[in-house]
Amino acid sequence: MDWFISLEPEDQEFVKQLVLASGSLKQLAKIYQVSYPTVRVRLDRVIQKIKLIEQNKGNSFESKVMQMVIDEKLSLESAKEIITNFKEEK
């Protein structure tokens, strides 16, 4: 379960709450006092992060850059350029 440890603490708590809610996104929406679509978007982002962690086990730099894309802190185009430049400099 390296992927769980690699998640941010707030994402770990989200997964915990999802399990405690028996997987009910409606219940999770009530817990967080947000709409169902908001919970769905958050779950989709956590899923993307888990997939990214699993795919990039050996490359933490690329994983961190792509997590910034998932968190909407960086555009996909900028991330691709950063990763390409990083690889060229290696």
C-alpha cells in the first residue's frame, strides 16, 4: 500500500471517510457538506493520483509534476515542457 502512504494527508482522510461511509458518495457528500458532483470530482482526482503513483514508482520528479497538474496548480502543457527539459538535462 505504498500508494496510500504517498497520498497527501487530506487525501488519506478522504479515502478513510469513503471506507467508513461504505463507499457511498452521497454519504460522503453529507459528511463534507458538499454536493455529490464535488465529491465525485475529488474522488476522480484521488484515483488519478493513485494511478500516477503506481505508474511512476521509480520516478518521483515526474510524479510530483503530474500531481501538480491533477491539483490544477500547473497546466498540462507546462508539465510536459518541464518533464521534457528535465529528461534532456539528465
